[in-house]
Amino acid sequence: MTKTQNNFNDLGPKKWLPFQKSFTVFENLDSLIIKSLRFFTKTSHVPAPNVGSFGSIDFQHKIKSNVKKMGINYGNKQNTFDFLAVDLVGKNIDLESALNWIFQFAPKLNSRKFLWILLPTNRVNDNGIPVAWSLSDQLAGYLTRKDEKIICLPDGNTWTSLYFRKDENSKLIPPKSIQTSQRQASHKLYSLSFKSWFILKPKPRSRDEILHPAKYPENLVSMYVQEFTKKGDTVFDPMSGTGTTQVESLNLGRHAFGIELSKLFHRIASNRCDKISTKCDYSIFLGDARNISSFNLPELDYVITSPPYWNMLNMRGAEIQAARKAKGLQTNYSDNDNDLGNLDDYQNFLDILVDIYDKTIAKLKNGGHFTIVVKNIKKKGNHYPLAFDLTKRLVNFIQLKHIGFWCQDDLQIAPYGYKHTWVSNTFHHYCLTFQKS
């Protein structure tokens, strides 16, 4: 068999694959820059690749010194570029100046070459939306949005790396208006008692629990329930699945309620709750969360939930789904036409999900918190930023207070795009916490 030539960089699989993870634990800035330069440039190419950068003096110095060691070209006076790097982590870096630099130099990127933007996750704009996410949305109509990577810092905070590519889908027309104002440090998202990023190893699932194709871990629910509630509070999940939210809440001395559309999962969830010795009230209603107003729910102190990740479980050829099918396990949430996981249109899915959350917020006490565990989605070469889109819609009636990251370090890395382009393995989930005022 003829070997496929690596046209993207000079890395073998042992160095390529670790970069595929959508999160990385930060060592130091120099290491981060070196790994990025090695991944996004092909140093053996003749003529040598050209690299340009914008940002703090330290960032640009590290770019320049490492480029020199690699034998590739650096400087903003080149006619074309093979990689552009923008640092927005520094305190005194002006976002508007960075955007002007991007609009000046991104058109000079060679075909299918990348722009990398590094910025803090917890910095928000005047609309209460993270600057990283707003910038990602605004530039998606200029270059082709390809991916994001979470940089996990030792102090428990995170940076976000955004990646854009110049290709046949890039419009290269600057937005007519772009949000450049940023709130001051006192208005950043607040911190929790645990790190904003965490690596969890879920405990083994029971025979009943494994029937659900996308269950989130008990220890994640436990962390958040203990952070945002006290004993005797009421916790709710509008899409209960096999009852993880309710089971953990009852075990922690909280009242627990939920709604579940699937008769199978409703039975499993109810049976799990019935086995718990508790004096707390609990009930999981069989029905559609779209009709939440019709259920006899008490006032809620806290909501934690994870929606279907659109219709990703229905995609043909998904490796995890194929493995479940081989074991005779269910590969989707249900065959019910009302199941959000069976909707084909992304905007319709998003509209219905936001409506469910809006009705849920109406049941939440003032001052109560609402946590959503969700992933961004890559489908057929397109990037659907579900976490960003949900936040952008929800901040109209509830305030974003914290962004956490559940990072999965126990999954096998698949060589998506190997030797051709950057496509990450999405191993992080956004844990978005809002507060009702």
C-alpha cells in the first residue's frame, strides 16, 4: 500500500495525535508556541514557511526565537503567510487593534493555512458573552471557523485557542460592525470552589444505565449540586435520562425532580430513585419537556441538565455508535418524533431547546442557578458552536456566571485529518452556569 504523504507538517503520529485532543494541560507559554508552530507549519517545505504574529512583546519574542530555531521565516513584511498567531491574553492588548491586524494579514494566508487566536475564556463583553465566543462568531463570516482548543492552566482557569482557516469557503469580507468592548477585570466570570477545568473518570455503569447512549457522570453532578445548593434544596433536570441528576441529588439530601420522554429511561430512572433511602421528595414525570408548564413542579433552587447534542447519535459511521450496535445496545435516545435528538434542522433544534430552558427558568427561584453540560458539534466538515449559540440566546433572560470544562482523558484519540489538516477530537464539554436575578 502506498504511504500517504504528509502535506500538512513534519510530525509523525506520536506527536500529531496528542495535539488532536481538544484540550491541553498548560506547561508554559514557550511549549504551547513550539507545539503550535510545529503542528501548523511544514518546516521542510521549500521555500520555507512564513509566520506572522500580533500580541504582547513576550509572545512575539517567543514566536520569533522559536521560528528562527526551526529555520522558517518570521515577520509581518512577507507577501504571503503559512501561519498567523494572535495573542489576546495580555492585559493591555487592544482587541480592536488585533482585529485590524487580522483583517490586514489574514488575506495573505496561503490556501488552507491557519490563523490561531489565544485569549482568556473568562473575559466577557458588554453583552455578558465571553469575548472568545463572540469573536469566534464574528470572524466565522470572514475566515472559515474550524475548531477550538481549551488551554487548562495550573491555577484552575483556562484560555481558549480559536482556529480559523483560509479556504474556498472564506469570504474575507470584514463584518460591518464588531463587538470590541470588554468588561473590566471586576466583571469577569466568577470562580468556584473547584477548578474551572477538571478531568473526571466516570464510575462503571450498571446494566440499566449503559442502555443510555450519552449519560453524564455522577461525580460531575455531585460537584455542581454541592457547589450551588444546600441540603433541603430542590434540584431539577428537564431531560432526566436514566436519573443521574435525581440519584445524586437524593444521595446529597436534596429534593429531586425531572421529566423524561423515553418510557425505557423513565422506568430506569424511577427504579434507581426508589432504591434510595431518603426523606426527600422526588418525582420523575413521563412526558415532553416542551410541556414543562403543565407538570406539577415545586419552585426550583437549582437546575442541572445535559441536552441531546443535536442529532449526532443518528450519524452513520460514528465509531462509538457502531460499538454499541455490535453489543445490541440502543444507539439513539429514542425513536420518538418529539425527541430533540431526532431533529435534522439545527436552528429548529436550537429554538426548541432554548424555549424549554426559558420555561424551566420560569420555575427557578430568583438567585437560583442553572447549569448546562454541552458540547460544540462538528458535522460533515462544518462547525456548530452549540455552547456559544445557547449562551448567546440565554443571556437575554439569565446571566452567565461561570464556565467550567469537563475534560475527558480516557478516550482513544482518532487521527481525524491526519497528514492533511487540523481536526480535533472533541474531548471537552462546556459546563455553563447561569444565575436568575
